[in-house]
Amino acid sequence: MFKQMGRHGRHRQMGDAPFSSQAEGACGQRRFMRGEGHHRHFGRGGRAARFLEHGDLRLLVLHLISQEPRHGYDLIKAIEDLTGGAYAPSPGVIYPTLTMLEELGQAEATAEGSKKLYRITESGRAALAENQELTAAILARLAGTPGRQAALPVMRAMENVKTALRLRLGGRDASPETMRRIADTLDEAARKIEEL
């Protein structure tokens, strides 16, 4: 079984804990954003990554290098392609994953100038075979992720909320009643989103 060491030395199955991080953006314009002009990568190393559980990325990398040897950058692009641009892991996530696979004996690297080309080992193929159903589930989850274009309206709306808050609160002191009404409005929006 493909396992990892958890905190305090406890073994955990792949997928025990959520894989999450945080992405933050800024919009300094006074006008609200409209249309399809916002091209930030939704979830690039950020919140869209939460559909990957801890350990899934290692199995996904094994799957990709089992198809053909790849550089770290190639793996980032391949994962981005699998999600339609919705998520691309950062180098700070991919390269430690590759290093761990090397340490587990499931991947090996050969130097090509300043780059490393990673390929799967027999041990890696065995781990992949033992987790065939999980691999299929991960790939299906990735394929079902909304692509970048589908996420643009959500990102635009998020920027509009931040802009409205800056305009309303940035230049003057707001009364306690105004602050309460803003908080109530945001809480109500959050509840409605959770119910979707």
C-alpha cells in the first residue's frame, strides 16, 4: 500500500488530510470588474488545490512519469492541462514531492544540464498498481474541476466585493451600524453559497 509518515511517526494512508493553501489577489481600481477580462489563474497553487487530498499529488506525479519521463516544469504544465487551467501546483510543491518519491525509491532522476528528468522505477510502478482505483478517482476529480474560463465570473465577483469594501470603508470611519450591516450581508452571501 502506498503510505506516508504522518506527524509523531504515525503511518497515514494517502488522502488522510486535506491539501490546502491560500491565494490572495488585489484590485486597486475604483471601477468594478466586468466581463471576461480577468485572467488570474483560479487556484494556481491556491484554493482550488483543496480538491486534492494530502498524498494525492504524489500518486498523480507517479502516474504522469509512468507515461513518460518528465521534468518538474513539465509536470506542472501536465497537471494544469488536466484541470483545464484551474489548478497548477507551484514549484515549491512539485519538487519536494519528486524528492520524496526519489527517497522512497519510486522515482529516479537523471541530470540534463541544470534540469533533472524524472522517471518511474519498478517500485513506483508497484505502488501505482496497488493504488489503481485511487489514481482513477483522482484523475476523474481533476477532469471534473471547472476550468479557468468557467471560474472567471466567480473571480470577478470576488474582486467586486473587495473593491466595494475598500470604497465603503477605506476613506472614512464607518459607524458600528454600517459595519454590522456589512457583516450581515457577507454572512448571508456565505450562507447562500453554502446552500448551492
